[in-house]
Amino acid sequence: MRLLKLVPDDTNIHFLKWRVPFYSVSAFLIIASIALVFIKGLNLGVDFVGGQQILVTFTQTKEAPVAELREQVAGLGYGEPVIQIAGNKNEVSIRFPLPEDVADNPAASDAMTTNVVNAIKSEFKDARIDDLSSVSGKVSGELFTTAMYALGFAMLAISIYIWVRFEWQFGVGALFALVHDVSLTMGMFALFQIEFDLKIVAAILTIIGYSLNDTIVVYDRIRENMKKYRKMQLPELLDLSVNETLARTVMTSLTILVVLLALLLIGPASLFGFTAAITLGIFVGTYSSVYMAAPILIWLGVDSHSFVPEEDAGDKADKLARGEV
Amino acid sequence: MLDFPTWKRAWLWFLTLAAVAAALPTLGSLAGVGIPGPQVNLGLDLAGGSQILLEANTKQVARQRLESMEEDVRRVLRQASPAIRIGDLSSSNGRISFLLDNPTQVDRAREELLPLVNGSGPVREWNLEVVDGSRFVLTPTKNGLDQAVSNAMDTATEVVRKRIDALGTREPTIIREGDTRISVQVPGLSDPEALKSLLGQTAKLEFKLVDTTALQSDVAQGIAPPGSEIVPYAPGTPLAGTSIAVKRLGGIRGDSLTNAQQSFDQRNNQAVVDITFDQAGGKKFADLTAQNVGKPFAIILDGQVLSAPNINEPILGGKAQISGSFTTESANQLAISLRSGALPVDLTVVQQGTVGPELGADSIRKGLLAMGVGSAAVLLLIGFTYGRLGIYANIALVLNVLMLLGVMAVFKTTLTLPGIAGFVLTIGAAVDANVLINERIREERKRGRRVVAAVEAGYKEASRAIFDANITNVIAAVLLFAFGSGPVRGFAIVLMIGIVTSVFTAVTLTRMWVAGWLRKARPSDLAV
């Protein structure tokens, strides 16, 4: 049986030839994403702004009566709710920001929940409350801060690890790739106003981990080739390394995308945003390890000398890496 | 590299089979077959249930501490012999200050106060300063205050647990979160209202004498005679909306109860709560009622008056009845609260969530389906791409899923909705190690190496990148765990365990199988 080969042997694409235009596009996208996040803002979920979210399924109707529901709930005087179809057409999510006089008063926000639920239940007999969450302003503020700290720490910690294992230039390259991945993902969330909650932060942290997989594989090959071909020009060497690892990059991205697609299309509806974020991140991350993480080494001036005195330490680490105990 | 002595092979198989066996009870319950053993817990978002996050009012702890210190200082100085007399004792900004009548007693006063200041624990609880010769200033230390808050939280957690147990709900999870919060999760509870009102009740019961000298007009304006305080009637009682003046000192607290039961008043069939004091409490109660026959005393719950009956005769048996316009339900709730003891600090609900059981079941079903379809696609892709090596990788992948499940069951980890995503993602990512290895073997073969050398080089060269990549994933997962909460933590746990099991199956196990095959078949060519 002939085996499948996704990337033909001896593929030699001159990735690095296009580094300047690609870098310019990436830089533009990063800036645009950050600008989007600040100008348009993220559609923060109740985890981060406080408020209430109620998930209702209409068991007897094919399509949720969104308009009537909106009228009914808005009539309660707690401000304008955000009502969206969640998953199936008969499932809706209702979100309320906390009105100012309720935000710091847990008892009042509690009463608000009860009122809203009762109003829905009395008007729509087939409404089933599937999920109800209410987060006070104080807790949500803390959640947001810690989530941002987690993102920042993860990016820093991983970059430092890469610096220790490789060279400082590689650490900077990894950090750049991560900033690229995180800001582009967040930019997408701002652009399409997809709900941004705690789960999405978890998704971004996951992306950080997996995007680094690609970067590390490419870096590892670059280091190996630097020791092997001491005289080779850097752009040429980077191209060689990216091409040599291309088959692996394509294959791995494909396997992850396959399972993510399964999760997106047939998985639980409430995981949609989460899965969409990771899927997007896998694309962005694969691109960034080729076009962000590698070319930056040229500008930061890495050469084979970086690794010559390091070999002993490297060998030791290799042994550890192979798990030879 | 490719050398696997028998003992090592046996050990690896033992580890694998043990982990897979641990997954059986969980798999059994999915298939509807009962297999005894620990199972993977389902998080609230999958099992359905309610979760509430309670926050303690720490200012209240500080205030109560200040009040009891005030009383202690007065008592200690009064009981010293000869007594040390002090001028007005004032407490403001969390500090206590007072002036000695006789400045020559400074050293003795300091001596007397020392045990109070140092406290009984390892940390000093108050700072004592003497200014201008005879003014004492007591300031709470941060350590002492933290300690007090921490103690109050421990007690509060215990009280919360007792109250929830009294409701008879199954397997609640009650944990302290951070310094001032308690997280409560009750699977299967779809209406948390009763739970919230039960936990929202501090249940601090007090009996205080009514200050009959207070003028009705003053009380209405909120002005209390010296030594008294104004307390409002509880909503729902006949006199709700009005207040009453009670004496601050000389009352007793209802925290020394041995029992509290809901029952009915014989005369009017109203719901009441019968309480029984312990011996010491019963004696105090008897003394209080004996000394004040004919006078009214107020029954105060959480700072609100339930009723203020006249003491008709001394109550000596240590039993009393509390009436306060209860419904059967609220009387029962109060009985539970009193039995479990008062909360040392008020708790408010700062976050809550309820997930219906249908949603969770639906999530599990769809998650499993997605996992099945996703894994099938990955297995086909890998199998068709890498041939024999791909089949090894596939067996490793299946074992990885089972081992992951097994390890999660043994550590009783909780599977949450994002955890399902973590599971599915682990499947996609776990094969990365095999892809790296197999691609490397392909390369080495292309360069003309012989099969054994190529396989050896494949594992050796790929290991470095696999190791580094997994470490970065661990870093991300650990931070996710450290900063995340609830469901997100469940996701992080799945990722972390998945990293360990996937390296084990994808690298170690496949290497063992490839080595075995190479030794036995001695192939001259390898389709890869």
C-alpha cells in the first residue's frame, strides 16, 4: 500500500524571501487588532463585567420567540438585555449588565435574577432554564485582572524557558510570535464581537502552548542545522529548516484541526466560542512560527557561534529530553 | 535507545494496564454497566447543579474583635486588685484608647493587659502604646487580624457545611477560596433559592433586656439612652417598621444551644422554634429571667427583634420557645441555622450559577460524539500516512485516552465542559510526538540510513523538540490552573495529565513496540 504524503519530498519553498512583506502585513495586523480591541472593545461576558446570564430552551417551539422575549424582559426595567440564539434555534442566551444601583448590592442582584426568571417562566410556559449565572461586579473585576495576569505570565514564562534552552534571540522571537497570536485572536473577538469570557482566556492560553510547539520544532531544527552547516547563510539556513519540518507542521496542524472541526460542528454548543478561538489560534500560530519566530532571528543576528560553546550543556539537556533514566 | 530488557517491558506494560484498568469504572458507567472503583467526577456544568460563591464581611470581623477587646479591657482592669480605674474608653478607626485615672498605675496596667495583647496564639494580636504618660492606645496587628479572619472563615466553612448537610443534599463540595470566600457546589440542585437564604442567615441569636426608660419619641428618632441601643423589628413581624431600645450589656447570646427544633405553639398553632441551652447557657438564661421577672426582654436574631415578650416567671429548665411570625419553612430554616451554630461573620452571595441537568447530559453526549468522530479521523489520517509506524501510533493514541481517563479517575479529578474540549484537544495534539518521530525517520531513511539506524535517529533527534514543546504546554497549563477557577481548572488538569500520559504512550510505548518489531522481523525496508 502506498502511504500518504502530504508534503512532497524535497519541497523547497523560499519562505524567507517574502519575509519583509509578510512581516509588514503581520505588524499591521497586530496593530490593527490592538486598535480594534481598544476602539471597538471586547464583548465581555458576565465573567468579566459582572451581570447575569440566563440560558433558556423553549421545549415546545422550534424557534425561540426572541422578539417577544426581548420585550418581556426589557419591560422589567433592568436595562436592555442582550439576547442571542445559542446553539439550536430554540435555545437563547439572555445577558444583562448589572444596573449601577444593583452592581454592589448582592441582595438586589439576587432579587433581579428571581424576577427575570419568574417573568420568563410565567410568559413562556415551555421555557426551561438551563443555565443561570450571576457574577457581582467585584468578582468579575478580579477575574478579569487575574486572567490578564495569567496571559502575561504565560507568555513571559515560556519566552524565558526558550531563552534558557536556546539563546536570547530565540526567546525574543518566541515572545513576538506569542504577542502576534494572542493579539490577532483577541482582535478577531473584537471584530466579530464574539463573547469574550473566562473560557476564551483558557483557549488563548492553550493556543500559546500549542503555537509554541510549532515554534520549538522549527527552532530545534534551526539549532541543529546551525551546528551542522556552519558556513551557510542565515536566510538560507532558516528556509532549509522550515522546509525540513514542513511535513510535520502540516501533519500536526491537520490532526489538531480535524478534532477541532469535529468539536466545532458536532460538539456541545456552549463550547463553540472556545473551540472557535482555539481553531483560529492554531492557524495563526502555525503561520507565526514560520513567519514571525524564524525571520526575527535574522534581524536579531543569530549565528552558529551562539551554539558552539553551548554544546556540553545542550548535550546534557538532550539526555534529559530523551528521558534516559 | 532501542534496547528494552524484559523487566523494563514488563514494567511499562504494568503501568499501562494499571491505568487502563482504572478507567474501567468510568467507562462502565458511560455504558450503563456498574463496575466498582473510583470514577471521574462530573463537574457541575456537566452533571447539573448549583454553585454559589460566598464572601465574608471582614470589616465585621474587625469590628467584633474590637468590641470584645473593649469588654475584655474593662473587665481585666476592673478585676485587677486593687482595681485600675480608667476614664472614658473610646474606640475609633479600629483602635481603642483610654486614659488611666492614676498615672502611677501605668506599669501595672500594662502588665495586666499583656495577656490580652499577646493573645493565646503564636502571633501578637494587638500593639500597645502608652502616650503622654497615661493614655493607652491599642491597635490591632495585621497578623492578629488576619488570624482572626482566618479563624472566622474556618468556623464559617464548618457552619456552612453543617447547614447544607442538614438539607440532606448529596455530595456538596464546600471549599474555602482565597482569604475571604467560600465556594459551595451542590450537584443536582436546580433551585438554589432555599440554599441561599439558609446560608445568608447569620443566625446570631441574642436575648437582651428592653430598656423601658427610653422615651418612645426618642426611639422613633433613633436616639438611645446611654448604655442602650436601638434595634428594629424584623420584617414580617407585627411591629415591623418600628424599633425598640434594648440594653447593650447584661443580655445573653444564644450560641450555647444543644438543640433547636421547629414546632408549633400550642395556643395559636403558629410555627415556632424550640431551643435547648447547654448547661452553662441554661444557667445564664435562668439567672437572667429570674432577676428580671415582670420585665420585657427582646429576642434578637441577626440584629432584628423577633419579639419582646414579658418574662412571666423564671425559665429554669434550659428550654425556651422563640416565636416571631414564622412560616413552617422559615422556622425550620432557623432551627437548622441555630443547630449548626451562628456564622461568625456575615456571608453574601457574590457569584452564583445553576446548570440544568438536560444541558449537562446534552454536552456529554455531543462531546463524546465529537471525540469519537475526531479520533476516528485522526486514526485514519495517521494510519494511512505512516503505515506500520502509524498503527503503533494509533494504538498508543487509544491507550492514551484510556490512561488519561484512568489517571483522572484515580485522582478523582473533575471533568468539566471545557475539560471535554481538553480531552479532544489532547487527542489531536498527542499524535504530534509520533508525527515528529515518524517524519524524522522518513528523513533519515531518505538520507540513506539503514532501518534500525533511521529509527534510532528518529527517536533521538525528535525527543529534544518533544520535550521542549511539552514543557511549554505544562507552563501554560500550570498558569491556567493557578489563575483559573472552576471549569477552567478542570480543563487545565486534563491538559496536564494528558501531557504526561501522551509522552508516555506516544514516545515510550511506541519505541518499545518498534524495537520489538525490529528485533524480531529484522526488516531491510520500512514503509514510512
